Amino acid sequence: MTQVATSPDSYATQFARFAEQTTLPVALAALRDDAFGCFDRLGFPTTALEDWRFTNVAPIAATTFVAATSAADYSRAALDALRLPRLGGPELVFVNGSFAPALSVTDGLPAGARAQNLAAVIANDAEGITPCLGRLARVDRQAFTALNTAFLRDGAVVDIASGVVVEKPIHLVFVTTNGAEPVLSQPRVLLRVGAHSQVRVVESHVGHSEAPYLSNTVSEIFAGDHAVVDHYALVREAEVAFRVGSLHATLGRASTFSSHTITLGGGLVRNEASVVLGGEGGTCTLNGLYLANGRQLVDNQTTIDHAQPHCNSHELYKGIIDGRSRAVFNGKIIVRLDAQKTDAKQSNKALLLSEDAQITTKPQLEIFADDVRCTHGATVGQLDGDALFYLRTRALSREQARQILIHAFAADLLGHIKIDAIRAQLDALLLERLPVRVGA
Amino acid sequence: MLEVRDVCATAGDRQILNGITITVNAGEVHAIMGPNGSGKSTLAGVLAGRDGLEVTAGSALFKGQDLFELEPEERAREGLFLAFQYPVEIPGVNNAYLLKAGLNEVRKHRGEPELDAIDFMTLIRERMKLLGMDDSLLNRPVNAGFSGGEKKRNEIFQLAVLEPALAILDETDSGLDIDALKTVAGGVNAMRSPKRAMVVVTHYQRLLNYIVPDFVHVLSDGRIVKSGGKELALELEEKGYGWVADEPAAAV
């Protein structure tokens, strides 16, 4: 009898079946097996771990999510309803972690630039990616990365040869939608940019589901010497969703990398970004904006590793925190012994809109070189009463005044976003999501 | 236009206004003078509805309505304007955007159609000329990084755009050099009209050389201790505030 048919299989059972059903080249199979071993050993993190002190993932651990193995039926109309920004370039759509070719646009790239899905690359050219997969996102450090790697199957592989300028942004859309069992969506992103090339990659992480799901993504970015790479992660998961996203990037000599992580939705969202300035004269910008409400938890963890001299990093995170929601920011900056003339700036600002909203913020500077400039600052505040009054004397309602001031708080960050379609949409979404509260 | 009767007000635990009575009619310009701490700015704040000030006694009618029953934005929509002593810097909010939003709220309240971008810009450019302002101030964030003079000019510019029935100018002269003072006063004078009343709050008589009032009231210790015509301001300039405070009437 199937008396426990409603209970999903354990991750070990799922992994055994997955490993049996999928054939991978030896090196990737080894990575996958190692990853599951690490996941099994590490287990989901607990708040006893310093990096997870304020983010309790017990609700994730308590549910067994089921790694989706194929794209669910998903319509163009459903995709359109998500109102994703139209970027005019290639758009690769993934549903529950699997590539959906019918919904995707893969042409429009110049010679020397390719955007493919990982499953196809594994089938055709696994050797080409083996040296890179898992090189930055180490499976022995973090259980979610291990879990993603253990079920490595699909995702996006973007390769830009040397000296190629890609004009249109490449849009990677990751949708998670209802399944019979709690869905585990684990796409992987690999972006390799050759020397002197330029590219912009936008990841949209969206979902619509009334049932909890786990979107667990890992992105690895290799930027060559003098490359210019702009990366965006737009997170608008469903209200009941869990998301853990890890971004790892390594920069070559004199390359310029920026990443913007914008979190507008998701029940529990953990964004990790880790960048190694691995060549002299590199520049890294890590910016983030998040809006938390209700009982949401938004956790941003960043690490910038200045491994070489004469590199700059700028970091600006801003949060608008309302209701009973919580936010965590942890910004680690490492300046290695050789990384003289480092210039690192970090700033984290939070606007608390309710009595019960909370932020925990921690800058963490580890500096081993002696000729460097590192600054960090954190501010937590409320709306300025004088400014509210001023706007009201100019005939604006309390609600309008609040909205304008909240929007203004985010404005400088939005100003850094260089893709007009994204900025315009965020502007609109921000105004829509801003809390409407009369008489508060 | 405005009838203030026996208004007492506190800020926190401190009693600041001790029974203010003043009547302002359309077309009139009233100056309210007084030494520091006499309650001038509190009076302006109470009329505009500033948080943290509590009216403990008295009444105020504005165009026949109970002013203290209205929210600050309702007062503004009814046509009450406060030019701030310290205009607030609001980074991230575009000056022109604020003006357009405010003006359209006022127009909606009056039952007039909202202005579109083109009509708005036409009006704005005309009003900018009054204050000798250039376009750059329009597209900057409200008061952010403005010099003292630019901030005060911006206040009067807002007045000129919103066209209130009653304008309260709180120490609009403070921090201005003589050229800026003349420009600002010129803007204010251009807005004088038989339909509009103004209350000019100032410490010094200097501003009143340029904005000549119909009435002058002297505030001391939260009370109006003396009222008169424009010559009263000159007398004060000559004799100082000690003179009015010593008058027997003030001791009541």
C-alpha cells in the first residue's frame, strides 16, 4: 500500500534516483557526487553558525522540496502576466529550473557571444564547462550551494569571446510555479566574459505559487582582463516562497564588474554575493535595494575580496522595511596583504517604517595591507518628520508625502541602474508596493 | 480671511503663545515683529499645522472655517501657504515634481482641471522670471544643496506658483544679503493683490523697507503687546524691543 505517498522522498532518495537517471561526464558526475556528500554532511545551516545567526532556515529544513526535473506546462500568457521588463535582447526562460525553449528567444547576439541552456551544453560540450562549474561556488562551504550542485541539470551558460561588445542585455528569466509537491527550483548560471568584452546580464527571479517553494540558484561569473560586466538580479518571488541565491564572481586585471540585487518579493530571501578582485586595477560595484513588508525576511550577505593592488570597490545597500519584517545585511570586505592602494567604500542604509520592523547590519572589514582606504557606514532611520510636514504644507496628503519620501530614499540607488527599462519598471513597482497607510 | 482669537499654544511642556488675537483681511499685509523667543515662528507653525505644537485655547477661522480642524494639506489646499524660515532639504525629490504635484492638488480641490506638463511649464517659466530663477533649480532636488538665498527664493517661487489666499512668510529675510533680499521682496510684492493677504514674520525692520506692511504687530512673550501702522516698525528699529516690553500695557 502507498500509505506515505503524500510525503516527498528524502533528498538522499531523490539524489540516488537523479544520479541513476542522468548520465554525466565523469568529471561532472564527480562534482555532483561530491556536492551531495557535502550537503549530507553540512546539513541545512542553523542559527548557531555565525553567517546564519539572524536567518533561521528551519522552515526550509522542515519541508522536503522536490527537485523538478522538467519544465511544467507554462503559458506565454502566464509569463506575460509577470510583467517582466522588456529588454529587447535574448531572453532565456526557465520554468522550475528547466529551460523552456518555446518561451525563449536565443538569437540576436553578435558573433562571439552565445547564450545556451546548461542541459544542452552538458550534452554537447561538457568538457568546456567542467573547469569552471563549481570553481567559484565551492560545494564544501555552503549547504545550499552543495544542494544546487548535487542536482546540477539545467540553467544558463553565457559565453562571450574576447573583444566582443554585446549591446542588448541578456535576460535570464527563472520562473517557479505550483507543483504537486513543494517545488525545488535550482537553476545554475555560468557567465564567462573574455578580455576586453562587454556584456549586461539580467536575472529575473519570479514566481507565482500559493504553495511554498524553494528557489535555490547559483551564479558563477568569470570576467576577463579589461572586461566590463553589469549584472542584475531582480527578485520578485511569491509571498510564500523561499529563495537562496548565491552569486560568485572573479575579476581579471582592470575589469569592471557591477551587480545590483533588487529584492521586492519572497517570504524568506537570502542573497549572497561574493566577488574576488583577482587582478590589478579592477573595479567592483555591489548595490542592493530591498523592500520588506509583512513577515518577510530579507538577508543580504556580501563579500568583496581585494586580492590584488589598486582595486576599487563600492557598495551601497538600501532597505525599506515595514510591518513585522526583518532585514539582515552583512558586508565583508577583505583586503589581502598584497592589495595595497585598495579603495573600498561600503554603505548600508535602512528606512524603518514601523515599530516592529527590524534590521541587523554588520560591516566586517578584514584588512591585512597597510596602504589602503576603507570606509563603511550604516544608517538606520525613519521618515523625516520635518520633510513630511514641508510636503504637506505644499498641499500633498500625508500618504503622498510618505510615498514621495520613501521613493526618494531609493532614488539614488535606482539612478545607478543603467538599463532604462529596468529602472522605469522598478520605479513603477516601487510606487505600487509602497505601503498605503492612512492616518499612521 | 483670518481671524485668530485668544490662541494659546504649547510646544512640549513650554507655554509659548499666551493669547494671540489678530484679524487679517484680504488685500492686507501684516508684519509680526518681535525679539527672539517671543513666539513668532510658533504662531506661524500653529497656523500651518506643524506637529509638536498644541493649541490649548482660542480659535482661528480661515475663510470662515475652523483652521485647527484642518490637516496641514487641507489648509494648503484652502489657500494657506507657509514660507519656511528653514526650508527643508529633500534629496531625491525633484523641485518641479513637487510643485506640479502640489499645484494639481490645489487645483483639484478648487474643482479646476489638473495642469498637463506643457501648461505647467508655461506657468513655471513665467513665475521663475519673477524671482530671477534659472532652470537648473527646477530640476534639482528640493532645497538640497541650495544656498541660503536660493532656498528663500525657492519658497517665494512656490508661493508664486501656488497662488495662496494667505501667505505666511516666516523670517524670509534671515540669512539674505541685500541683493537677495531685494529679489525676494520683489517677488513677494508682485504677488500682492486685493484678494490675497500676507503675514510677514520678521525680527528686523529691514525687510519692511521692501515689503511695506499695512499693519505692524509686536509680539513679546507670546502676546501681541502693540499694534500700529508701518511707522511702528521704524520706531522699533530706533528704540529696540525693550521699549515695547516696558510699556504698561505689556505688563498685563
